[in-house]
Amino acid sequence: MTARPAARIYRGTTRNLSLLARRLRAGELVAVPTETVYGLAADALDARACAKIFAAKGRPAHDPLIVHIHSLAQLETLAETNDAARRLAKKFWPGALTLVLPKKSAVPAIVTAGLPSVAVRMPRHPLMRRLLRRCGRPLAAPSANPFGYVSPTTAEHVRAGLGKKIRFILDGGPAAVGLESTIVDLRDPLRPRLLRPGAISREQVEAVLGKKLGSGGAGGVVAHAPLPAPGLLDRHYSPRTPLVLHKKISPAHAAKGDATEAWLFFARPHRLTGSNIFWLDARGDPRRAARRLFGLLRALDGRGFKKIHAELAPGGGLAEAINDRLRRAAGLVNTS
Ligand code: TXA
Ligand code: MG
């Protein structure tokens, strides 16, 4: 038997977009760029195509997918909308916000893991928007990583993780946001809940709704589905190198540590350098830190350190999302 062909990375030419839109309509998987992270897409209305997503990622069937749309008209075919959803969509779409709403029957059960609700997002990335328009179908797409590993923010990350499982990757450059979307549960518009923090902050969503957001359950993300205890998934967690979180790392402490352990500061530490000293952004700018987080975790994971010490982001807003991802990477919260 010959080995399966490795995935090919396609530049965003008009010809390639037509080809990839045809592959999607034929029920194949295509890894796609979005402004948050890369997604692994299939025709959301084709249950057999969506089943391939779960197989390629090694994703458990109880973990539902996000459906990506091009227009508000598409939203109406997939979900029961409400006034709160329309207000958030108007303010933040296209963008890094996913809304959970009661689903309509057009959405196959496999997409929502059997839940009566569906998660929908209108992405902003221009290539993804062109692909969605050409394809003419909503696209189901979780992050394009093997289940439990760090989400990909470049086409190369996708190839490194799924290159043997898929054939098509559309290259849209490095993801501008770098963290997965904010997920807001609007099944009951009177009691909106934040299921996952993201670049669109809790405070921004609350300002539009004129209401405080409740929180998800333990771990926050998969509504209704029980979350496995973090310990059970220890070895799958990302990065593979054990990650230890600190509210604040003292440069003096890091300087005394041994060189087999890496220190990941939020901002550049004063007068400290070394082959095991890293920072998310020199000036500690949260947007730039978010953009670099996943790529840096991957790079550090490949360096053979025994342990990575990471400093939490200070403050609210985007810091809530960055710290949520650090906790997931440390195996303290379930991730998919
Ligand atoms: O930015 C993003 O959200 C990226 C890009 C590709 O759009 N997608 C993404 O998908 O990160 P991912 O791997 O996180 O998987 C989708 C998550 C599920 O794990 C689940 O937590 C949540 O979305 N989700 C999907 N449908 C849901 C539903 N009906 N109720 C609650 N949560 C849901
Ligand atoms: Mg994911």
C-alpha cells in the first residue's frame, strides 16, 4: 500500500478558491484560514462530510462544531434568532464572535453533537469570506488541530498536525487574532452566558446587550456535555511539555532556575536574557501577545524543555481570553 499523499498548501488565487469550493461541495475537507485560528471545514449541511472532521481530528462525537456563514440570510436557515443575537451580529460580525442559538432542522445532528442548539459565526478573514461565497454552503469548522493540541495559527501548523489526514489547506497567512472566537450562549436571550472568552471581550458583549453575562459550567465550553476530568487527559494536553502557570514571574527567580526549564514572561523582563527566557510581547501589548501565544507554545514544545513556566496576563478584557488558553494548555480546562 502506498502512503496517503501529504496535504498541499494552496495560495488564495481565484483559481484555487474555485477548486477548493468544488472540493467542499463534493463533501471533502479543506483547512481554511480565519482571523481567529485555522479551521477544518466541511459542508455543514452534509452529515457524511462533517463525520470526516471528527475522524481527521480524533475529536469525540460529543463535541459540537461551529458553523461558519457568509450572510445573515444563511443564519436564518440554520438557527432561531432573537433580538439579542441580531444586536450582537450587527455589532461584531463579521468577526471573532460565535453565537449559540436553538437550531433549525436543516443542521445535521452530527454538527451539534445531538444538541438542540447550534453555534454560528460569520468570520472576517477575506479569503474565508470569498470561499464561503463561492461555495454557497455554510461550513462547519472546528480548529484544525488534532484533538487536544494547540490551535493552528498558520497553514504550516495545520500541515504539521493534520498533514497526513487531509489533502487541502488554504493559506491565508498568520491569523490576525490568534485565539479562538468568543462564544456566547443566547439560547435564552434573557440569560446570556459566556461559554468561552475571546478577543471580543465580556465587557464589549455586555455593553451591547445591556446585561451581565453569566458563565458557562465547569470548563465552560461544551454546554450540557460532561467534561472529562483534566487528569484523564493529561498526556494529550497541549503543549506536551508540562506547563506551570504563575501570576507573576520574578526575573531574579527565573535567573536562578536551571536551563532545562523555560520561562515565558508576558512582557520582556528587565535585564534578563538566556536561551530559556521568552516573552509574549516585548511591551506586553495584549493583542500582539494573543497573536503570538499559540505559535510560541508550539515552538517551545519542540525545544525539549522539561517544564515551561508561563506568566498570566494582567488585567481584564483580552487578558481573560489569554489566561483561559494558558489554563487549557496547562491541562486545567478541557480543550478541543
Ligand atoms: O475561532 C473559532 O471559534 C475557531 C474558528 C475555526 O472559527 N473554531 C474553533 O472551534 O475554535 P473549536 O475547535 O473550539 O470547536 C468548537 C467549539 C466546541 O468545542 C464547543 O465548545 C463549542 O464550539 N460549541 C459548538 N456548538 C456548540 C453548542 N451547540 N453549544 C455550546 N457550545 C458549542
Ligand atoms: Mg479547537
